[in-house]
Amino acid sequence: MAENSNRRDEVLETAIDLFSQRGYAGTSIRDIAKAINRSVSNVYHYFENKEDLWLAILEYSVKGLPDKLRNVAHGDGEPLDRFRRLLKAHLEASVLHQRESKIFFIDEERLSPKGKEINRRIQKEILDIYVEQLRILQSHGLVKTKNIKVLAFNMLGTINWYLRWYHARGGMSEEEVHEEIIAFVLYGMCGSDSSNDT
Amino acid sequence: MAENSNRRDEVLETAIDLFSQRGYAGTSIRDIAKAINRSVSNVYHYFENKEDLWLAILEYSVKGLPDKLRNVAHGDGEPLDRFRRLLKAHLEASVLHQRESKIFFIDEERLSPKGKEINRRIQKEILDIYVEQLRILQSHGLVKTKNIKVLAFNMLGTINWYLRWYHARGGMSEEEVHEEIIAFVLYGMCGSDSSNDT
DNA sequence: TACAAGATAGATCGATCGTTCTAGCATTAA
DNA sequence: TTAATGCTAGAACGATCGATCTATCTTGTA
């Protein structure tokens, strides 16, 4: 098969690096080529155009996230446990594809309608997963507020913001940080207790 | 004095609009000029260059935010009440300068070292205000976690994410949304109770 | 060997970028 | 009237953009 050559992946990796650092409009094809000592034509050999490159990044990183989260959310166990697992899976996927997710959230208006549509669809899907799960928790009396959508936005804000400030700093392990974030989402500032390690 | 002409402010307003929608690199001087049926030279008459325009936007919007928040945080009253007021002031300032704040958080790498420095300094100042206040709350036993900084990041994530999804939708008033966010920050998903309106 | 297909570089295209230059128009002061 | 100053438009600069074209070079296959 040899569907993915190493050389193609190198281009992709570099594009992820630069897009996540400088944004879509701020990164030129020449920048990408230069960064790996390749010619511009070489980039165009593997990808039709700039947006195609952008779509390819989504393809092998963020695009599968909604399905992944759905599977976790629809698993077995108590509702609150399932929700904890959802949060954990989301955080782990985020840190695994940190750079790509960053690109994903810089919703640059330069994309074609098709690109924007894909972008929005994925974000909408993730929001819907959270809303669905929160309604279940609500029916169990575990969530008191009526404004489920606002609550979902607040959670996604915390999780997505994590992408911006986290960069493997010392002191805390990745898992510790995740537990801290989950505790915040569930119990907020006043209830967040880091001595609780389950 | 006549320091600010209307014509200059029109340019500034348009730049805020376009920068917040398309990003810094994604907006050209020609775009701005065309949007108000003005010539390119006219933009350059009021602003030295593109980055100067960007700095001018910061100047009359986000730049004063740290001082504003500090004043609120250093006011009278119980620590937790002061913290509530801090959150409320932050949310109100965010929605007041929603577009400018959006620009501010798209940390485009295209800016000069000076521009990037200003950007980072303001964000750092705001973080420090939260960290300081949280340490006070911690010393009162109101915050249990040891990881104050992570907690501060989580809060700022919720608040800053608010800028992205809020656009005066129906159903809830601005104040209701703010109360909901404050409740989330303080008590999280499980404790958030929208029947509590103080 | 010969030929096809894939991979690469380099030159070049028209469009657009940030910026500058030149010149005209309006208003005000002397 | 004249001179100066602020505001405006339009042409043009060199640089860079995304994209294309042509021409090699490599590799595998028959």
C-alpha cells in the first residue's frame, strides 16, 4: 500500500508546527518548505493546495474526536463516573493533539466555506455530546442548573483553555493536572480538593 | 484639544471589527480602508503602520483592565464577596470590549517583540491578580487545592471562553449568564444552582 | 536496456501585501 | 492674497503570497 510516505508526513508535521504557532494566514507554503529544506513544489506534490493541507491535519487528529468521546460517554457505569471518564478522555486527547487542536480553535476566516463547515460541525458535535450527558445527569438530580448549554460552554472553556497554558511544566504530572481540572469542573473553586485522588 | 477626530475613530472601529473576525494577519490595510470607503493613505494618516493600529486598539480597551480588576479586588468586604465582585467586573469588562479581547487572545506571532511583550505583560498581570486573591481565599480555608495557579488558569479559561460563544442570544439576560458563570467557577457543575440570585 | 511513474527543484505567474510618494483639496492664520 | 497645515486620493514601490509550469532525477518493472 505505502499510503503514507515519510516525506509526506514530514511536511504535515511541519505544517502543524507552524500553523499552531503563527496561525493559518500567518504561515506561508514557503515557510513550511523552508523549514524542512524542501521546495515549494514538493509541498504541492503531496497536497493539492493550502487548505487541503489544513484539512489533512484535521483528518488525522481532531476529526475522530467526537466519535471517541461518544464511545466513552455511552459506556457502562454510573452516570457521574461516565462523565468523569468523558472529561478524562477529552483532556488526554487534547494533550495528545495539542498543536492540532490549537489550529482548530483559531477559526480563521480565510478558509473556504467547506473548511469552515467542517470546523463548525466538529465543534457542534462535541458540544452536543456534553449537552446530552449533562441532561442525563440533570435527570438524576446531579446537576441543578437549568442552563445546560451555558454549563457545557463553561466546561469546554476550561478544557480548551488547558491547550493554551499547558506545556509540560515541572511539579505536576499530566495526570495530576487532569484530575485538578476535573475536580474544578465538577466542584468549582470552593470544592476543588486535590487530596482526592480518584 | 480635539485629540480624537471622528474619522480616526471610524478607522479604529473598523479595524477592531475586522481584526476580531479575520485575525491580524488575515486583515489587510486595504480591507480596512475599503470597508469605510476610504483610501489606504487615509489609514496611514492616522496610524504609523499596521502594528501601531493594533497597539491603539489595545490602548483604549484591554490595557486598563488589570488596574480596573486590581481596584475591585482590593476593595472592602469579605474575601469571598470581593472575589465575586472581581469575577463580575471581569465578565462585564469582557463583554464590553468583546471584539478587542478576541483580538487580544489571538496571539499572532506576526507582531513585533514590543507588541508581543505588551500582550504577554497584560495577560500575566491578570493571572497574578487571580493568583493573589486565591491565595488569600486559601489562607481563609475557602480554597482547598494546593495548585492555585492551575485553578487560576481554569477560571480564566471559563471567563475568556465566554468571549467566544456569547453573542446576545435570547432567553437569558447578560446578568443571568454572568451569575451562571460565577456559580460555575465557585461551585462547579454539581453545585451550580441558578435559583441562587445573589 | 527501455519505459512509466513518482519525487524533486527552480523559474515564473498574477495577485496582494505593507508602505511610501506625490499631488490636490480644504481650512485657517497672517 | 499668501502661506501653512491637515486631510484625502491614487499611483507606485519592492516583497511576498498561493499556485503553476517545465525540466530534471530516481526508482521500479518489463
